[in-house]
Amino acid sequence: QVQFVESGGGLVQAGGSLRLSCAASGNTFSINTIGWYRRAPGKQRELVAQSSRGGRTTYADSVKGRFTISRDNAKNTGYLQMNSLAPEDTADYYCNTVPAGFNSWGQGTQVTVSS
């Protein structure tokens, strides 16, 4: 299994930016595709961005053009650059493999966007 620790969240005004980080540990050599997920209040967790080991990226329509996922395989670290944030981006953000499989979920990092 792989463990993840997310950081970088906070309170930001609409239009602002944040950069989230995700440190992976454990069975990291097994990681192929890594993803950023979010869970907004009262909603189910959704996958917003993913990156394969080879660097292919995919985004949810709701964040396309605003969010950028990247990874440093040597450091077992992933990133999510979030620009042009909007109130609807308010959520707890998590990273995990895609699919998450049997990996546990980290504590996440909270992002709050004020209007």
C-alpha cells in the first residue's frame, strides 16, 4: 500500500491561486497513475486531475484550463497548481493512485475559496 500526505490548502479569494503538494510513502514503486480528488461539502469525492507515470494528464471538465497536475517521481511527490479559483472549488483535496484500490486516504488539505 501507499500512504499520502497532502498539504498546501488554505483560504483564498476567488481568482486566486494555490499549489497543493502530496508526499507519497510506502510501496511507491507500484504507483503508475496518481490523481487529485476532491470532496465538496455534501458531495461525493470526485477525481479532478490525474497523471500517468509517463506524464499523460487528464482533467475533469470543471477544472480544465485552470488546474495543472505534475509529479516528481524521484521525490515521490505530486502537485496540483490551481489558478483562477472559484467558490465552487471549495473542498477537501486528496491525492491517491487512480484507481485508489486498497490504498488508504490521507487527511486531505482543505481549500476554501471566498467570493
